[in-house]
Amino acid sequence: MKILKQLKMTCKDTSPLISESMDGHISFGKRLRLKIHLTICKACQCYKNQLEIIKNLAKKIGSEDFSSKKNQTLRPEVKEKIKQSLNNI
């Protein structure tokens, strides 16, 4: 009974853990508590799914943006202006 109280989490406790788990590694205890809560809470499952969609879209947009700008370079006059500004520091 005592263990169940320690594993119990509210949605307010869960939402930061969802983000944290998507950003990197979380401890076994946090991961276990999160998994238990997600199995019983449809609202937090939905929140997690929405965050995954947003993360994937942002990653896709970022990679498309990077590849489109990869071959762009500064105009020579802009490079010269930057050099001159740096020399005056």
C-alpha cells in the first residue's frame, strides 16, 4: 500500500515528466511512475501524443529550413562590412 502511494502521480506532476522524457533520459523511478500514470490517464496520453506531433513537426521544419539555407552565402560587400566592423572593436 505504501508503494502505491509513492508511485501515484497527478496530471500536474506528470506533464513536466512527459517533456523531460522526450528531451532525454529520466531516472527509472520517474519513468516507472510516468508509465503507470499514462496507462490510466487518457488526458495525459493525449498530451504526450500532441507533444510528440509538435516535436516531429518542428524537427521536420528545422531540417527543411537548414537544407534550403545550406548553400547560401553572404554577398562580398556584406562580408567586407562585417570585417570592418570587427576591426573597429
